Amino acid sequence: MDANKHMKKAVKSYFNRAVKAYHAKVKKILIRYPEMLWIAAEEIPRRAKNILDLGAGGGNFTTEVIKRFPKAKITLFDFSKEMLDYARKRFRGKRNIHYVEGDLLKLDLGEKYDAAVSSMAIHHLSTKEKGKLFRRIYAILNKGGIFVNADYVRGETKSRDRDYDRHWIGHLKAQGLSRKAWRSVVRRHHHHDLPDRLSVQLDLLKRAGFKHVDCIWKIGHQAVFGGRK
Ligand SMILES: C[S@@+](CC[C@H](N)C(=O)[O-])C[C@H]1O[C@@H](n2cnc3c(N)ncnc32)[C@H](O)[C@@H]1O
């Protein structure tokens, strides 16, 4: 099995196993996570009727989307059945919410969307895979549709990356994580995640055809960015 496939299998198995642990700790681990999701959801045009959440997991971002678009058709796409099951329980009874189990790299749902959104998922893909996904997203958006991504990014320089790690560790300590716990979070990020520099991702979006590409919000390693078709 090649390294990429091996990594993908490891990510899927991690999220299938860690549903509860992920939801218990994500708000502590990420800096200003609710604000990040709030600002990302604000990007979705008011007229949106068909919205796709990529790497939706247990539906943290979807919750923010539903608040604004209670009647829109919202599709949660993820390759972890366990994460989607968490969302199914969370949104039980909502008939406008749909679930699709699949790999982001084989995204082919046969319909068009007014908005594609994603939070904390695309950093699991390599640079090449991100480019491929951005092109695919562009293809499935309606004209005027938007893509917004709230995700980890790498610093523009190694020195910046070190600064952001320092800010992040300060945040994790302030949240009450023990030395063992914060070290494990940071180590996991460095060994398993594949964030790219923001400038690289903005360029990939432009190359995929997106217009009005920009970063809307950023704090250290976390950014909200996207573009319009
Ligand atoms: C950190 S969670 C984020 C979930 C949710 N968006 C949130 O903000 O809480 C990352 C999600 O991306 C999904 N994921 C990672 N790589 C994927 C891939 N190649 N295809 C589909 N889903 C993927 C994982 O299964 C997981 O549910």
C-alpha cells in the first residue's frame, strides 16, 4: 500500500474510533473555534438552497449552517460512518439533512450546489489532492456558488510556523490541558495532518477557476478562506 493510502486508512480508522473523544475536546483544542465556524457560515449566500458540507464529521459546522438555512437541503459528506452516525443522531427528524459516506477524492454526487463548505477536514489531503478536490468542487458548484474552508494552514515560513506552535501551546495550556495531553495533540498534528501554506491553497483555488479568492479570517494555524464561481 502506498504512503498516501496508508495515511488515509489511518485517518479514517482514527475518526471511526475517536468520535466521542473528538467532540469532547475539539472546542478546547482549536482557538476560537465557534467564531471560526460562525464567520465561515456567514460566507454562504442568503439565497443558497443546496449546501454540501465536505468532511462534515459529526456536524459541528453543519449546526452553524442549519441555524442560518433551516430549510435548505444540506448534505453531509464524510468517509467515517461513525462520525456521520453522530450527526444522524444530532439532526434526527430533520428531513432536509442528507448523509453520504464517501471519499473526498471520489466526490461525485451528480448534482450542483449553491455552496460547498468544509471545516477541519481538507488538511488531511496532500497538496496534489487538495488541488484535485478544489477543481472537483468548482465543477459541482452553480454559477455564483461559493466554497468556504475553515481549516489548519501552515505558516508562510518555518519561523512563522514556530510562532504559531508557541501561540497554540499557550492556548492549550490555558485550556487546562496537562503537559502530556497538549504534547500529544501537537505531536498528532505534526505527524498526521498535511496542512499547506495559505498562499499555496489560495493559488490552488485560483487555478481551479475560483474568483474573489481570499482569506476571511485567520489566527495562527487556523484560517477561513475560499472563493466564488
Ligand atoms: C477533524 S474532523 C472535522 C469534522 C467537522 N467538519 C468538524 O468541524 O467538527 C475531520 C473529518 O474529515 C473526515 N475526512 C478526512 N479525510 C477524508 C476523506 N479523504 N474523505 C472523506 N472524509 C474525510 C474525517 O472522517 C472527519 O470526520
